[in-house]
Amino acid sequence: MARFKRILLKLSGESLMGEKKYGIDEKRLGEYAQQIKEIHDMGVQIGIVIGGGNIFRGLSGASKGFDRVKGDQMGMLATVINSLGLSSALVAAGVKARVLTAIRMEPIGEFYTKWKAIEAMENGEIVIMSGGTGNPFFTTDTGSSLRGIEIEAEVMLKGTRVDGIYTADPEKDPTATKFDEITYDEVLARGLKVMDLTATCMCKENNLPIIVFDMDTVGNLKKVLSDENIGTLVHP
């Protein structure tokens, strides 16, 4: 039995690069698709939001002279490219997948509504919600918080390169220690960069727990759904 019936899975765009310096690593994409298929086969309803940092990040574009709104719109399109790539890999793995977009761009994807997403999940499809919130000045973390709350997910699973939340960046500070669980208030008080402030506050106000875990280790997604104690739980 899976631990949750309906989840919002947030995937990092940077992680899709795998061993490459830019774009999508087909090997990593295939591993993600297989991991997602594993939990789909357990009967879990899955909504997915993917970042776009492997292609274009709006904020870094703004620092290089791009207009911030146009830069963010370019970042939204990057998330659509990643979503199409993942949906293709999922279909190749034998799972039905549907891409919904926050901005109208038929026939690339269908325009997102909460009810369309829930109906598709209840029919056994994996729903990939792309284009962020459809608005500039919001990150895909905020987009995933918003979508997770809208589709009435029981939890947001945030797949990252590290195996949870630490007191400091474990890649830079060898003395950093890991939290097994932590409250939103403590995340905010300590200034931990789990997600941006807007996303964290949205999850806190709407009682959406998050599990931060290492998605790049094959098999970890199934372990989270099988109630194995990996990653860090953030709760209200």
C-alpha cells in the first residue's frame, strides 16, 4: 500500500541535465520515468511540476540584461520543454501522461484547470503541469505549491540532488547536519532555503506537508511512497 493516494512531485530542471552541462540528459530522463512508473503502478495519483533551470532561468536572465518579465516568460517556456520531454519518456515507459500549460499554447499542451488535472489523475493519467503559475515574478517552487494545493495533493515530494534538509549547504559545509523532520516555522526562522518564501508560506498556510529527498538515486521515489524513512519531512 502506498503511503499517499495523491501527490505533487516537484522535479528540478537542473537535475534533468544529469552529466551534461545544459539541456536534458536522456539517461536521467529515462530513470525519472521509470521511478514515476513504479509509484504509478502502486496506484498513486501523480501531478508533476518541473523547473526549467537546465534551459533558462528567468532570474539569471534578468541579471544579464533581459527584461525580467520576458526572462520569466522564457523560463516558463523552458518548463514546457522539460514537461514535453518527461511526458514522452513516460509514454515510452508505458504510462499515459498529459501536459497541461498555465498559458494557452494548444496543441503543445492543454490549458490547465484544477478539474481537468484531477479528472485525468483519477483516470490513471500522470499530469504534468507546466508554465509555472503563468505569471512573472513567481518561481516553479511557488507554482508547485499552488498546483499541489489546487489538486488537493496530500503531500509535495520535492526531488533534489541532496537527501534532505540540512543546517547548512552540505556540499559546502562538511559539518552540516540533516533534519529528519522540521516545521515550516523553523524553516522560516532559520532562513533555510528549502523553497522560496512565497512557496513556503503557501504550504504552511494550507497545511501541505513537503518531503525533500534525493530523486537522483534510483529507487528513492518508491521508498518515500513505501513509508521508508528517507529525506526530510516539513510539516505545519
